[in-house]
Amino acid sequence: MAPALPRGGKLFRGVRNVLALLGLVVVLVTFTPVTRWYGQRLAGPWCDTGGQVLIVLGGSSIGLDVVARDTY
């Protein structure tokens, strides 16, 4: 049977486990296509044209009702 750890030892193990889990999430998001899959899931189908309004956060116009190329 392992010797009982002092309270600081349990705290250390808890912090270590949380940091290890955080590292695993970083590696998972960085080196796997999970981000792409999740993004596609959130975005839904691109051909869904249910809305009639385009909200432009910033941009310029070429003429009446025409947005310029530098609009984003």
C-alpha cells in the first residue's frame, strides 16, 4: 500500500492532471482535423440561403449597391 500523501501532494497531483488534460486538448486541436470537423458542424450547409440580409462589418463601395474588394 502506498504511503498517504500530505495535502500538498494531492494538490500537486490535481494541478498536474489539469495541466496534462489542457496539454492533451492543445495537441488534439493542433495536430488533428478536429477543428475543421467542429467548424463544419457549426457552420452548417453553405448552400443554405434562408436569409435575405447581408451584414458587412466594414468596407467600401464601388458604386451604388456594389461592395469593393477590400470589404470584410
